[in-house]
Amino acid sequence: MKTLVIISHPTLDESSSQQFLVQSFPESENVTLHHLEKNYPDEEIDVQKEQALLKNHDRILFQFPFYWYSSPPLLKKWQDEVLEEHFAFGHRGNQLNGKAFGLILVIGVAEKEYQTGGLEGFSISELTKPYQAVARKTGMHYLKPLEIYQFPYMTEEEKMKLLISYQQWLTIDRPDSLKYREEWMIDQLETLDHTLLDSSESSFIIDKAIELLEDNRIELDELNMHIDHLHE
Amino acid sequence: MKTLVIISHPTLDESSSQQFLVQSFPESENVTLHHLEKNYPDEEIDVQKEQALLKNHDRILFQFPFYWYSSPPLLKKWQDEVLEEHFAFGHRGNQLNGKAFGLILVIGVAEKEYQTGGLEGFSISELTKPYQAVARKTGMHYLKPLEIYQFPYMTEEEKMKLLISYQQWLTIDRPDSLKYREEWMIDQLETLDHTLLDSSESSFIIDKAIELLEDNRIELDELNMHIDHLHE
């Protein structure tokens, strides 16, 4: 599973949230970061190159600040030019068919305001309909978005949780599956550089954490089998 | 009632529908046509000038081709820069409060496809939620959009109907009211240059049409009064 993250932000260096995400970007040959404003300072998009990039990835993610309930202008320009007829839709336009498509939204207003009666009055599901329609028209599977609300007000703990969610979002095949997230966590714990840990005690605790996660999974799998059996 | 029509189209001269609309634009001091790409070929928007223009009008209309269920990029840039906090929303940001806001959408796909089960799968009401949210946040009254489907396939008669709808949309206080549309039609008929008509017969027909419209209105008003009376 190869993931392409297309970032659009007119002033990326000045955004603390975007800087945090860029610095949290996982080092993996299966994940590509692609910042539009950096690649195209003159806004002249290389359509052939962008289409090749899309073809070469299985999951396409748009990451942007949710200005006026949509993306910055350059990402819209990219959509209008790159997602051409006969490539993305229409006759023989099946190049994106079967890929996954999702949004990583950085949102300035609190989550609770995105509902009827809230300050914004509409839900994120309602406001992102145009993107759901893009996925539908191009035959892509629309993912649940990763929504990041009010980053500047986040505690350190919330930021660490975000870092984990973000890395999982980009690297795990199915980030909405508990099983896949567990496997990811075990993998991370196993590849930790134990020499960097302050004592053999931390090392012991990590081994125990892995053991516990694995035991939990065995128990969950057994329960699932039991339930399946009851239904037969 | 002063109306501002903000048009965004990257290649206006090449669009037959936009050319038709621009040529149909009513000559009136109360209607302002403002084509963004023409005014800002370098895309450097004069925020002060745009905000002054907004303040000077009572009804703001966005006219654009509905590419990927949204506007061309320059109109989005305009939104992000002109609709600032403290001007359009937030503390003391009440400059657009009470104005009317609407969309004039030029749409390439047939109307029937914009529904569940149709090719596009979503309705125009769903896809334009971000604009409804803009109206809500800035305190503007959201109008029913003027939707123009598949202009190149229109018959001459359909185009004439569109011309009338478009002119009414821009000049009448309440284009959704039959009474206001009648008044507009009488006004148009009365100001026709009779010397341009081919015979005195046409002139006679027009006078009769005006008379008929006026008689209809009197009868409708009487019926309304009668109904109100019954309810008392």
C-alpha cells in the first residue's frame, strides 16, 4: 500500500500545525509527501507528472487547512487540471478506480461547533460533500477524514496522540481497524532503539506491553470465533 | 437594491455560456459586473477595494462554472483573502450582515444526474453546503441558486428563457416572487421601442399583453384579499 499525501497550504512555514505534521511524517518508502505550493511556486502545474504520481500510489490523501469549508486555491487548481476527463472520469478515465481517497483537515474552530445549532451550523460530513463527490466520480473509496481541531490549544498529550494517529493514518492499510493499529503499535515498540532507553527497567516494561497487546489480541480473536460459532 | 455579480472563470472568452450571460447583462446602474480573472491577471487581489465593493452592494452573486463541485481557484483565493475576520465575521465583523448572497452556476452535466442514483449522486443543495455555510457565518441571506445546465444543448427558446431569468435575477428585488416578475415584464414591454416593431399589429399585441398581465394581477390580489378575509 503506497500513500501519497498532497499538502496545500499557502504559508506552510508559518503554520505550527502543518509544521508539526510535516515533522511527524513517517520515514517510509511507501509514503510520499507532496507540497503543492513548494513544488509549484509559479502555480504552473505539471499535469503529466501529477498523473504519474497518482497512478503510482494506492491511497491519495489531501492535507490542508479548512479555509471557508474547502481547500486553498492551488489544490483546487490542481483538481481542475490534473483530474481530467479520460484520465480520472469519462471514457477510459479509470486511472483512479479502486484507489482510496481521504482528507486530513486542519480546522480552526472547535469540533462541537460543526453541528446544527453550533456556530458553524453544518457537520464536516455535510461540508465535505464536494470531495465525496470527487471520490464517487473517479471511482475511489472515500475514507473517514482525519480531523485536527484547534491545534494551538492542544495539550502535549493530545499532540502525542495526534502524532500516532497521523503516522497510523499514513502507513497502516486500514487505519480504522483496531487489529491493524495494534500490529502497528507492536511493530513500533519492537523497533525501538533499546540503547536509547534510560534503564533496563523501561526495556522490560516495553516487552511486557508487547506481550499484553498480543495476549489481548488472542483473547479478542477467540471471543470473535466463539460469537461466529454461536451464529452458525 | 444594488447587485454585485462576481464572475470567476479562467478562460471566459472561450466559454459560450459565459459569453451569452455577459452579453445578456442588464444595463443598469444598480448592477455591477466584476470579473476576477480580468481584474487580477496576476492574481494579486486588492482586498481593500474588494471590501469597499461588497459594502456598496446589497446582493452579492457568485457566477462560475461548477468545476469539481466548486468554484475556479481565483474565487476561492478571493474568499480566503477578502472575507477576513473582523470584516466578514468575528468581533465587529458584521459588514456583510443582512445582505443577500447567491450562486449562478453553469453546470456541464444534466440536472437529473444530481440526485441519489444519478451519475453525480448528490444534489446541488448538498454540494453547495460550503457556500451556504459562508452565508451563515457572514450573516447573509442565502438565495435559491440560478442553475444553468448544459448550455450548449439548449434550444433558442430555452436560451431566451434563460436570458429573461438571468436579467430578472440581477435586477428584481425578489426574483422568486411572481408579482415582482410580472412587474418586471410589464416594465420591459412598456419600454420596448415601438418604432423597431414591424407593424402596428405587434404594438397592439404588446398593449394587450400588458393589459392582460395587469388584469390577472388585480384578480389574484382580489382572491388573496378574499382568502385573508375568510381567515379573519
